[in-house]
Amino acid sequence: MSLAFVFPGQGSQQVGMGKALAEAFPASREVFAEADATLGMALSRLSFEGPEAELQLTANTQPAILAASIAALRPLVAGGIRPDWVAGHSLGEYSALVAAGSLSLADALRTVRRRGQYMQEAVPVGTGAMAAILGLELEAVEAACREAAQAEVVSPANVNSPGQVVIAGHKAAVERAAALCKAKGAKRAVPLPVSAPFHCALMRPAQERLAPELQGLRFADPVPPLVNNVDAEVVRDGDGCRAGLVRQVSASVRWQESVERLVQEGVTSFVEVGPGSVLAGLVRKIAKGARVLNVDAPDSLAATLAALRAGAEGA
């Protein structure tokens, strides 16, 4: 059995995330205590109690999801489960690198808080937008974006699974592209309630601000190795991890290809580690026949530990 831990990105946030884990496990509680101390704010209280509007601000969302993901990771590892591979969706790559020992939790928390701030400040509120295109292949979505651009920015931002592509860019261009996608046969084009148009060329100012900060951090070689989401390639060295985090800010998240690459590398079991189970659903669509589990609360942790231990005994 080859096992991958995969970590969610923004969009998984919800008030109360991580609370049950922190109440049940000292190791999870310690993660939130470190987050509060590192950031000089009550991130734990915001994550557990809200208010929701404040949690939705991307400069808060990003460290909150990271903390909740590592809070889910710690008791899983303490239960004797270690992955052969790690990967993360967008922001989730920071969690993956913490899990692989490449990046310290404190450095990751500080960096993603600034990452969120820079992304928010890159585009004036109301200028950008994102939309999920359902039931249309990537090539047709790309063609619609090219046709709709009209000197503005619109492009695939997340290639999540067969028939699920998120587009991002200028608000009017996203609306034009969404209409074209529907005309080309998309089942639905759903505007997303986001604070900025992530993973498109409009994020280049954020990428330029973040790059020198990432350059100043120490990245160890990841153990286990990472499949990064900007290239869907195996990364085994710290410099490669850093470079991927820089480029992913304005590039598409190639999640479908990342999962396909993990399958090519022999992965047969996936565990989504962190709030929600969105990635677990995507993995099931991409990796037919793989075992897919998740950990975001004490009950899902217990179920996942039992399933993986049973699998190991039967191997």
C-alpha cells in the first residue's frame, strides 16, 4: 500500500474547524497555541467561534486552514500513520511541506498570512471574479477564455477534476467566459464567493511581493517527497519546493494532473488531512478504485486510523 496525504486549500474554511480536534488531542491544541503565539492574534478563537465574516478574509482564512490541517495531521501521525507522498491544493501545499518537514509551522503560518494579504491587495475589491465551470472539458474552457478575454484577463485557475474547471480574472471577462462555456455545453457556470481572483495573471503583483520572503526562508528537502500543484511533478529538494510556492501564486492549480501523477507513482490510498472533504471527492473522480479517506475531526480520525491499520494488516 502506497499512501498519500493531501491537504485542502482555501474554500475549506468553516467556523468551528479544528475545534473538536483541539478539545480531544493535546497535540492538536498545541498547533493552535503555536499559531496564536506566532501570529500575535487569537487565530484559534477566530477559527472556533468566528465571526464568519472575519474568518472569510483571506489573510485570516489561509493561516486558519493551515493550522486546522496540521491539527488534523498531528494525531494521525501519532497514531502511527506516515505517508509515502504529500500534495496540497494551492494553499494546501504549505501544509504538505510542513507535514514533510520541509518548512516549519511558524514560517508557514507567517508566510501564508502575508500571502493572503498580498493576494487581497493585488486586485481592488470588485474588480476580479472566479467561476466554476461544470461539465465541460478543459480544452473547451480554455478556448472560451481566449475568446472572452478582449484585452482583459481570464483563464483556468483550478483544473480540479474531469469536468470541473474554475476560471479567474477580471469580473466582466469571467462573466463573458462563463456565458461562452454554457453555450459550448457546460452543465453549469457557478460564480464563486471569493475575495480575489486567485491563480491568474492578476496575482503577479502578489507573487512578486511574496517571492523575496520565500527566498529568505529555510526549506529542507521534503521527506516524503511532494507532488507540487503548479507542475504536477515530483519535488525532492527544498529549493524546488520554494520555487513551486512562488510560481503557484499566479499559475493554475493542476490538481487533476497532480493526483494522476501520484497514481502513476503507485499511490493506492489517499487521506485528505484538514477541514472538509472536498479533495476527497475530487480524488474519487480522478483516481477510480483508490481508497479515499479523510481526517477533519475525532470521528473521521478514528475511522481513518482503523481503515489504514486494517489495510496494513491485510497487506
